[in-house]
Amino acid sequence: QVQLVESGGGLVQAGDSLRLSCAASGRTFSFSSYGMGWFRQPPGKDREFVAAISWSGLNTYYADPAKGRFTISRDNAKNMVYLQMKSLKPEDTAVYYCAAREKASPTTVAASEFWGQGTQVTVSS
């Protein structure tokens, strides 16, 4: 079993930056074997893909709204994955979720094996 705990959300103004963190753990969990991803769920909408990173960190994937503004990274020594967000917009307001998938990068909701509880990001105009 894998536990994912997100942090770093909050209320910011449009144009601000924010960094989300996700701490991964588990009794027999090998973080470096898991692709990691970030998803978000805006109010009243479905959960959507934001960004993902391969187990090695060499490959990253972004949804169009995230390209050029968000950066996903990971620290395998600390079992952490991050989402650096800049130039935030009100439409980025959502609950942000960390996701994990063994030996693959989670780029869809269906492809994600484990989920965190989410962290709220609210961007005011």
C-alpha cells in the first residue's frame, strides 16, 4: 500500500506562484519504481490531468493548461514529488491531487493506482 500526502495549497492572487508537495510512503514501497503525477478537480468538474513524471525523473508530461507555467519534479532520495506553479490564474482553482502508478507515468485518472487526499488551491482575481 502507498500513502500520498499533499501539502502546500492555499489562497493566492492571480499571477502568484505556489509549490505543492507530495510525500510518498509505504511499508514495502519503492518510490523510485513509481511514476508520479498531479491531477486537479475544479469545483463542479471532473478530475483532470495536470502533470506527470517518470520514475527516473527523465520524462515529464503536461496538460496544455500547465505547459509553460507548471513544473513537476521529484526527489527520489526524499520520496517527494513537487508541482511548482507560476502565473496562477483563477481557473487554476481546484483541489490538487497527487497520484502514483508503478512502473508507468500516471497521465489519466484510470491509469493512477494510488491517490492522496488532495490540497485546495484557490486563486483570486
